[in-house]
Amino acid sequence: MSKVLIVDDSESIVSFLRMVLESEHYEVDTAADGIEGLAKFALLHALRADPATEAVPVIMLTSGDPHDPDHIVRDPQPDAFVKKSADLGPLLTEVREALIRRR
């Protein structure tokens, strides 16, 4: 079973995504502590800098445009940006593909 970590400042989004991903047979850990956008990139940088976690796939949900230049110019990059939406298809596709790419 693949493991997924959900981090979001909205407890309801975290709970909902946990339910969805568990129904897709993922093991889910969560964090809902009000991390701001910049701190999320700091977390990503820390994950990529540590040999123990550098291969962990990271998918960032955004309420804005996933192709926003402000997202694209950051280094390191997550594996994908996905727009928050009621349609969970793109998110589930990115989770599956990211886990396959990072194996």
C-alpha cells in the first residue's frame, strides 16, 4: 500500500481528501496546521534536501492557476500542481502517476 501525506490549512479539505484517498487504498497521514504558501515551499525544499525523503512525491493543490509563473519559478518543484476542484479525477491521476514516477 502506498503512503500519502496531506497537508492543508483547511481541516475539512484534509478530512475529505483522507476519505477519498483511503477509498482508493492509500495509507494516509495528514497535517492541518495552517501552513502558508511560502512555508509549503520551505517544506518541499526540506524534503528534497534530505536523502531519506528526496524521492517522496509531492503534489500541491492550489486554488489559483496551477500554471501561475509564481509557482513555476520556484525551486525545487513539486511533482505536480493540481487545481482544487470538485472533480477529483485530476488529483487521483497525479497521485497515481507521481507514485509510479518516484518508484
